[in-house]
Amino acid sequence: MTTTTATVLPDWEQMLDLGIRAAEILGPAPEPLEATITMLHSGFRRPQVFDVAFMRQWLDIDARTACTTLRIGLRFARIPDTRDEALRLLGPGCRDRGEDHFVKIANATREVGRTALWEAATCCDCGHPLLRYVSLPSGQDVRWSFFPDLL
């Protein structure tokens, strides 16, 4: 497979597909998915909105455009509106604080018959991307972070 360059915005369907494959290998382990995704698909590159160093540099150069791009990439309506809000989204997340991510609406979903649902989403509280498997009969879920620095 040929190497590709990173895109600025996430392709949520691709992240869902690759995330499911990685999660099926890892099982319910708390390990982030990025290393397994890269092993499965050598052409995968982290979307730049999730590249903390890149986004910090962009925020220093053009905060307004970087914030707008983060809103689009995370699929948030109102935040980040300022450089400080954007930096908070690129910093420690819910799992770093020992809390669970909160998801209102997934960015991409896949049904597994009538028994389960896979979702690629961003946390409403911290903005970090995650993969979630939800058992429909019980409502219980398993969550994986995509990236080790965005828990």
C-alpha cells in the first residue's frame, strides 16, 4: 500500500472502518487504536485536526481559521471560538481525568444486525475522537481512544 499524506479533516467513515478492524484485534483493552490501525493500513495518517503539534502551530499563525477548521472537523457548532478554547480541546481529555467521554451524536455509525452499533465520534466535553461499540439490548458500551495523546 502506498503512503498517503495526512488530510486536515477526518474522514469519519474511514476512521470508523479502520477503528472497527483495530478494536476487533485489540478486544476491550484500553489501548488506543492508532498503532493497530497503522499496522493494518500503512497508508493511514492521523488527520491534522488531531495532530496536536500541527494545530498548536496553526493556532499561533491563524487562530480564526484553525478554530473554524476544528469546529468543522470535530463537528462542533460553537466551540472552539478562541485560541484558548482550541488549546483546551487539544490538551488532556476526559479519560486523562478518569472520567468517561460523553457522546450525543456520532460522526459515523454502523449497525450490527439489531444487536449492536459501532460509532466513531467526538466527546462533547473534551472534543477527543473515540470509537464506541454499543450493545443495543443492554445499552452497555466499550470505548477506545483513537490516539494515545488524545485520551
